[in-house]
Amino acid sequence: MDDCRVGLGYDLHRLEAGRPLVLANVTVPHTVGLVGHSDADVVVHALIDAITGAAGMPDVGELFPNTDPAYRNINSAALLEKVVAALADCPWKIVNVDVVIMAQQPRLSPFKPEMRSRLAALLAVDVARINLKAKTNEHVDAVGQELAIACHCVVLLTRKI
């Protein structure tokens, strides 16, 4: 089975007032946003790690270190575009993406179609290859207490023919 590879990505950022909430390259109206060196888009960061993990590439922190001022407040979609370009030089292509966003608030259901479309466009795949779910943490842990938002992502790659 050397024709398929799976990658798992995870990210978590804490929430703070005065920051925009960006998830899957979509700005979601909310009273707080994610804190990070970049725009702190946990969905895109988890997706990058899932892709790079499956392709055997360095992870998001190695590729785009938070010690590099060039990435300060950068739109994470620009980072994903670099990873997608690097993937084009590999023998792998994306089969599907499965995303789980964990956020107690805000309710993300109204934004899921736009998030799926945005990710599909960034990855240059059909939107049917992107699945996205939103879950609360039932008021448990930092996510459930509305201190953070987290994301898990799984990517399946197959060998290009």
C-alpha cells in the first residue's frame, strides 16, 4: 500500500479580545479572536500539518517559524498556498480532507459552506473533497470554557498517475 498516505494535523490557539476570528480563511464575526504570530487560523494550520505529514514534508512550525518576522500577522492562506505549490512538486495529490473544529462559541454552522468552498479553492480541489464539522466541547477544558479554539484535520493523499 504505497499508493496512499494519511496525514493528521492539529492546532489550538487561545482567544483574546481585539483580534479577528479567522477560521478556514473565513472571518467569523465574534467578540474575540485567535492569538498567534500569524492570523492564528487553526483550521489552516492543522490542514498544513496534515498535508505536510502525509507528504513527508516539514511541519508548519518548521516551514513558517513564529520567530521569523516575515510571518507576523500573515494570512495563513498564503502559507497554505506555499505548501500546495510544494505538494505539486511531490508525487502526491489530495484525495480528501476531513476537518473538525472545536469551538464552544460562536456557532459555526452558518459558515461551514463558505469555509469548505474557501479550502477547496485554496487546495484546487472540488468542494466535495472537503468535509468540515464543528463541535463544542460541552463546556469542558479551555475550548469548552471559551478560552481557545482547536482543530483536527485528516488528509488522504494518493500517488499521482
